[in-house]
Amino acid sequence: MQALECKFGNLTLKNSWVMSAKELGFLDANEWAAFYLERAKFGVSGIVFPVSEVQKQEPSVVKQCLRGLDELQCISFLQIQLGVLDLQAKLEFALEMGFLGVVLEISSQIEAKDISLLQEVFATYNQKCSIFIGVSDLNDKNYELITSIKGEIHGVCILNCPEENDLEELIQCKKNLSISMMIMMGNIKMESIEKCLQNQEFDAILTWKPLVCDTKFVDKLERDMPPIPCQECGVCTLELPVTCPYHPEVGSEYFETQRRKIATRKEVCIYGNGISAGYAAKKALERGFPTTICKTKDLETFVPQSDALHQYQIALYDELDALGVKFEEIEGGLSGFLRERKPYFTLFFQKNQEDSLVMETMFDLLDERLSCAKFLEGQTKTEIEESLVDVYQFFKQFYLA
């Protein structure tokens, strides 16, 4: 999907995907910042931070994070309650911290007598930062308010998730108001979102879960590659610190950014052909290891039962091929292959426990430089989750420690 720039006052989003930040639950400030910087690195064009989340961090940490986002061309917005009496102080706080935009959320009714004061304050600050009004929906009161102040603001942000059948009404409201609009993705189908963006019916999409479970969600969309599908398990919104069973690096972004600095030319061999094997190969390649996925002739091809996971598996192996991962079919036994190549590291992915004897002999055959591990490559969704998490934890604990 082609990336379309959109302008909000003096700001330009490099594409239409904006992350709606949530509470992460990280105790370490570096982990908090790395979580958002990692997503900005792979295409997110903006992040809306609730003021409650920002206030949990030291000001110096927030400012450093926002500078990093700016370097990655990711616009930072601060989401705060719209209050007439303290509005100016809130805008000054956002500017002092380094936010480039604000989303002022309407939580109570704005009286008619306050409209002129809002217009005056917005006229003073709308050249200093991008100003959005955040509403749960465009009811009559909200519509009337936005109509009266739209000349001093840059857009409207729909904070509640609209339903699929609400889209036409929102599109018509946007046309009537003639103003920029961001909407929360929620339960709207991806096909509908893509159609709205291509037709420029909305300017930006706010979302959380798709950007959590796949760090490279935006990057893959722009390259017409299927992202990891969100399984709607709710883990990323219900448990703290934030995690994702389908993307086990979630919550370990700081660890990843530090470990990527380590490079080596030692070879990694991976025995298997399923999702976990491909995922492990991708991580090894990203860390600078020449990587080979090897299999014997009798290794059965692993096909997930879930169609979404199967499509992801196909896309993953296409990506590995493009990235330069080698694929080898081993002639003869696996033991002889390992004796000859002596790779630095070997991972084994199996669908059953029948080859435990092979694993036991590996420790006797290979020298101390070679580490071996066996993981279950299962047929069910639960087994896939366990396999991915186990692989990542093994990498994290032993691979580059």
C-alpha cells in the first residue's frame, strides 16, 4: 500500500499510521522509550501519548524519547483533557516537553460562553503546535463545537472505535466540516481502512494492537507484505508490562537495540522449516550472523492449521530468501553435516519427541563452541505461541549474552 503524506498545519506525517499509546508497565525508563522508538524506526508516522503515561516518566527521559522520535520523522502528540481554565498551562507544558502536537480530549460539555476564549487561545498556539480536538463521536454538541472553532485548529481525532457501518457518516461529516480527521481503527476491517486511505476519506488511522504485535506493521504494508495478524487475544491491553504471545520481542525492545550492536561472522545453522525456524533465522540474520536453514530429505513440511499463520509463514520465508538466508538440503546424516561445518550455533525444531536420541548424541559429537536446543514445533495456536516464546527466550538468555 502506497504511503500517503498528510499535513496538519506545519506538520507533515510521512504516512497515515499513528500509534495510540497505552500504559506499558515498564519499570525501566530505557525500556519505555525503546518500545516507541522501535516502532517509529519501522514506519509509524506519529504517536499520541496520554498525559498520564508521560507524567510517570522523568521529564529528561520523555524529552530524550521525543528527540529520538523527531529524528525518525515520527510526530509526537500529547493527549490531554480540554479544560478552559487551565488550557494555556497545558499547552505550555506540551511545548516545554517537546511535543509537536496536542490532542485535546473533550470530557465535559463546553459552554457557549467559553467558545471565544478557546478561539483566542488556539489562535495564539496553533502556529507553535498542531492542535486536534479529540471526541468520542461526532454528536450534535461536538459537531457544533468543532464548527465554531475549526478555523483555529488543525483537525479532529475520533477516540472511540467506530463500527464498520459508521464510516459513511464519518466520511460525510469530514466533508461537511472540511477538516483533517484521524479515526481509531478498532474493529474496522483492514480492507475498509485501506480503501478509505486510498480515497483520502480520512487523513490518519489511530491504532494500538496491530503496531504492538508486529513492530514492522507499517513497513510491511508499504512493501505490500502481509504483517503478522493480530489474534485479538487481548494480552497487550490486559497484562502489564506489555507483552504479545505472537511477537515475543514486545517488551524487550531495549535489549534488542543493545544487542544489535554486536556483530560476528560465525555461522548459525537452523534445522527445521516451520514458523519458529524461520523466525529464529530472521533474528540471527538481523544480528549479523551468516545464517543457513537446513533440512534432511525426510523432514516433513510444517503447515499451520490457521490460514493467517500459513500466509505469514509463506511471507516470512519469502522475506528470508530476499534477505539472503541460505537454504540447504543435507545429504546424509545431520551429525556428519555438523561435524564438517562446525557452526557456531545450531537450533533444532521438531514436531515430536522421537529424535531425542539424536539430540543426546549431538552434545557428545560437537565441541564446546556449539550450543544445541530443541523446541516443539506444534500444530496448534498454543503450541506455536510456546515455540516462538521459547525460541526468543533461548536467544535472549544464551545467544548473545
